[in-house]
Amino acid sequence: MNERRWKQYFRQAGKYLYCDTSQKDIFEKQIRAAIADLQNENPMISYEECIAIIGTPQDAAGSFLDTLPENVVRIKREILFCLVVSIINNY
């Protein structure tokens, strides 16, 4: 399967993962494990078929965030919000 497409998938998912790098690494490991399982079951499975099963980057990221404690996600969103407000105020 095309590794370049999966790297793009993880970059896109990262835009929706409001968590720290260690959590993003866990997300990628879980998705890669799911991909490996799908390939073991069907060695000829396409990228598109995998996406149909595991979801779009946004959907997969959202599902992953739902498994994290609320305080982990909330803190990251608050930091992001503060950065945006700070940038806007500096203009």
C-alpha cells in the first residue's frame, strides 16, 4: 500500500487532533495496526477500501479524541484559542 498516501492521511488527521504529540503517536500506531489487520485479512485491499472501513482523517481523529479524557482535549483547545486570540490582538 502507498506509504505516501498514509503519511498524508496522518498529516490531515493531525489537524484535528487537539492533543499532545504522545497522544498523536498513539493514534498513528492504532491506525497502522488497523491497516495491518485489514491487509492480513485481504492482502489486495486498496487505500480507498481501508478508508471506507477506518474512516476519513477527520472522522478517525474525532473518534480517537472521544476516547481521551476531557481535560486532555480541553487544555489543548484552550491553548490553541489563546494563541489565536494573541495573534489577532497583535495585528
